[in-house]
Amino acid sequence: MNNTFFVSLDVQSTVRLINDAVVRGSITGECIDHYGVAAPGGGGFVVLVFEKHYYRAGNRLTLTVTIDDLEGRTRVHSVGGGGGEGLFRFDWGAAKSFANVVADTLEPYRAGS
């Protein structure tokens, strides 16, 4: 799965959809930080960091999402991490599943690359 893609939404609408999917769409999901900057010539970016407990991984995972419109269209990049225990960090696919929440939520709005 490609974790970078474009959508036909503006940045703020994209942020709202992702936040709703992670926070309101689960019991343990929460946004632990967000940061955004508007570029002087137009456009900008937002970085969202989420955390959620996954029982199959046995711990909390993070999801970092970067959304920007610096090229005149909205780009989304997401990556999950923090899963698993021990030296090998085996998480039963939980980090990938967490990152897939973004792609699944925005699938109806995906635009060509």
C-alpha cells in the first residue's frame, strides 16, 4: 500500500475526516499533537500525531499523518509505528492497520497521483 497519495479535499476537511475516523471511530484513539503552518505564498501543511491501544500488539501505537497543499493540491502521507514488543518489534500487523485507517477513510476522495 502506498502511504502517500492526493485527495480532492482541502487540508482542513482532510484533517477533520482523519480525526473523526481515528478519535470518534475508536474507543482508545486520541490525537496527542497537531501542528500546522501556512506558507507565505499560499498553501501550508498540518502534522497530526495519533495514539491508539491495539490489543493484538499489546501496547499503544502511533500514527503520524502529514497533510499539505504546497503544490496546489492536497497530499496526504501517513505512517504507523510503535508496535510490538521485544527486539523484533513484531506487532501482528497492527501498525499497518492503524495507517490503513487514513487510506480507507479518504478512499472516496483519492485523486490521481
